Amino acid sequence: DAGVTQSPTHLIKTRGQHVTLRCSPISGHKSVSWYQQVLGQGPQFIFQYYEKEERGRGNFPDRFSARQFPNYSSELNVNALLLGDSALYLCASSLDRDGYTFGSGTRLTVV
Amino acid sequence: EDQVTQSPEALRLQEGESSSLNCSYTVSGLRGLFWYRQDPGKGPEFLFTLYSAGEEKEKERLKATLTKKESFLHITAPKPEDSATYLCAGNSGGSNYKLTFGKGTLLTVNP
């Protein structure tokens, strides 16, 4: 069984650039959530999508956006990158509230 | 605002030396207290979900318990391979699937 797949695994961007991160959930999971984890901290909630609709949004600026596609995969977009956006970005998929499976994440470095 | 606090921040044990990690939470309408294990550079790996005070769950050398204000992760006779960061997260009620994480406890088990 394939788990949650995230791509790319690592990338380096320059301040001011735009980035798109991708996530494929576990087959049958209709909910996808995005989290940001800065080194030494716990993951922070960014977005949750269910059946292609946004169900929740964390305390992040409008530079962060996301969407979910008909096949339940998802993209996280970040515009006008800042140095502080450097983090591990995690995607989690779930069938219901009771199980959240995380991917291995995308390590974003902004220079 | 939902809050999860973990202690200690770091714990160093000798192999076989049992101990407990603490997770204090203030999560409105708690609907699930989660424990995850995270290895460096990886996504969190699901361990347990607890739903009501008094509930206990076990997996190998780990046992998680829940009260109305705290959760404990007991580690019995740990081995070096148990070294990791252990994360606690609360899921609040409502329409979204947001997890509020603590900062984690970095556990190191020396041989």
C-alpha cells in the first residue's frame, strides 16, 4: 500500500520566488491537510481540504494558498518567498478524524 | 486558543531505564489526543489515538494514557532504536480536522 506521497523531497528557492509543493493522499482518503514544521518546533496547521473544499485555514498569510483536485491530490503554493518560509512542509491524509497519516515532507530552503 | 505543551523538551535515558513523557492540553471539545514519533528529516509516524479520560493504549514498549488535562507516554525498558522526537497533538471538535501539536520531546536512549 502506497502511503502519502510528497514531491519534491527537497528544493532550494530564492527570496521572492514562488513554489508549488505536491501531495498524493492514501487511496480512498478524501481529506488532505498541510502543515509547516520549523526546525525544533511541532508542525503548525496551514490548510485542510475535504472533497475539494477548504475546511480549515491556520494563521498564515495570504501568500499561502492550496487546492485539491478531483483525484484528491493537493498542491500548496507559496508566493513571494521569505527566508522565514524555510521549513519542512508536511502533508497528511485522512479518511476521518481518527487517523492522520503523514508523508515524509518537502524540505524547503529559501536563500 | 487551543494549546498543547510537552515536557521535558529533551530526555536522555540509559537502555532499560523506564520513564514518562508528559503532554498537557487545552483543546476545546477535544476529539482525540494523538501521539506521533518523528525521526530526523522524516514525517511524523502515528502511534496512538486516545479519546476519553482513563483510556490506555499499548504498543511494544510504549503505553499512552489520558486524563482530562494531560496525556502520558510511558516508555518501558527503552532501546536505542526508540530514540526519536515524540509529538503530542490534540484534535478539536468542529468541522475541520486541525491538529494542534506540541513542540515535542527529543528522546535519546544510550546503549
